[in-house]
Amino acid sequence: MAQNILVADLLFPKRNEYVRGSVKKDNVDRMRAAITGRDWPFPPILVRRLDKPEKRKGKEYKLKIVDGVTRTTVALLEKRKEIPAAIQKMSDVESDITQLSTNLTHGLLVDRKHRDAWVRYLVKERKVPVGKLAKELHMTERSVFRMAKGTQTKSTPRKAATKRGSGNGAAAERETEWTAAGFYSQLHAMAKATK
């Protein structure tokens, strides 16, 4: 259940703790443009309650953002004191998995480069089993394994699509200009064949 939380009480993840790496200015600008009144038009952010308070810049934080860093940035820029948030209790690893899964399914989707890097981080650094991660992300184990290995996304340009029927033989003969007479003759031939 969402409740309003003071933005000043929320701890932002560090750059290496954030699936996107950083907040994109154009995304912030687009979201700010969507605000048309006093009401907050975006869904609640997801926040985790920390087991031990974390100190940063002389302040102690008990709540850390899991999903909604861009929305919280927009709230700060719009000088909003509160933002709707759902608070959950979760571990560091659960938080990292949730951060990726939510960013794969809604809003400003995470790009493939960041997705693959985060999966690699979860599997290699956080020691999350591939099967468990695949289940959490609703993906095949093979896809998660390839992401962790770094071979899921092609780094070279893909082959250009070839035009159907550009070769020799029957395919080339079928590739003719469409005419009404040709259509009716083919229709007539198909009708004869079904008798």
C-alpha cells in the first residue's frame, strides 16, 4: 500500500547500485513536462526499509529507493516535499533483483546494455543462481546465462534483411507486379483446385 514519504528521507542508490547507472536528463525533462497540475501523475515508487540505517553526508537514512529514482529526481526538481511510495522489507540481493525486474517491465525500460551488465553483476558478484534469476525475471535460463556471459546482445551490426524472392527460380517468378486480372486468374485457379 502506498503512502506519502518525505523526499528528504529517501536514500538514492549510488551509481554502481543503480541498474541504469545514472538518471538521464531527457527522461527527467519528459516526466517534468507530463506534470500538469498539483497532483502527482506517476505511480508510487518502491522503497526498501534498511536493516541498519546508512549514513551519507552526515545524515542517517532508513529508507532506500529500489525503483523510482527518476520519479524521485523529478519530485526534487519540482520542489515537492512528499512522494507516494510503497515500502517493503527486502535484502540487498532481493533489492537488486527487484530493481532489474521492475525496470524491465514498466515505465522507462532499461536498455539491453545495462540489463546485461546488471545480470552479469547479479550472477557473478551477488552469486544469484541463473535458474532463480531466470524465474524472477520471467526469462529462460539460457537467455540469462547468455546475458551473464555477455553474448545475449550482438555488438556488431545485424545482417541487412534480404528481399523475399530476390533469388532465382519459383520465388522470383512469384514476385511480380500485382494486377486485378492476375489476382482473379489466381483465384479462379485455386477455386478449380479445390473441386
